[in-house]
Amino acid sequence: MAMQIVWALKAQSDRRNILAYWKARNKSVAYSKKLDTLIRESLNLIRKYPCIGKPTNRKNIRIKIVRDYFLIYEITNNEIVILRIWDSRQYPKELERTIE
């Protein structure tokens, strides 16, 4: 059974900022659209197979890799909460603090 996806406010902000960054950097929306499509495809996989992501040391929190980004999500009883979209090239200790 496919679960419902719910976006945390921080994850929504992450997504907007990442897509805006690539649009400004490339002076085109082509890569932003491609990245957004990859994120949506990954979300569809997560919806169907919630345990597809790599487990973390936090209960029910998993990470799905999409290019250079981590989709960090939590599995609850009836929904999947997208907590963050994290650029994997950033400082890893910062990531631990953000999902606490």
C-alpha cells in the first residue's frame, strides 16, 4: 500500500533553495527541472517502498540518495515525512544536528 508523502517546512525550503540555486547558476531552468523530476521519481519509489532508503542511527529515519542530495525522511504509521533535502557535499556533522 502506498503511503502519503508530507513535506516538513524545512524540506520545502531546501527544495526551493536548491532549485533556485541551479536556475541562477546555470541561467536556465533545464537542470532544475531535471533535478526536480529525479526528486519526484524518488518520492514515488519511497511512497511504494518506504524502507528503500538507507537506515540511519535514528529510529524510523532513512536517507535516499538523489544525485548529490540526500532525501531524509521519517516513516510514521500512515505517512512519510520528508524532513530535509541535504547537499551531500556539505559538512556531515551539520547534517546530524539538523535531523535531531
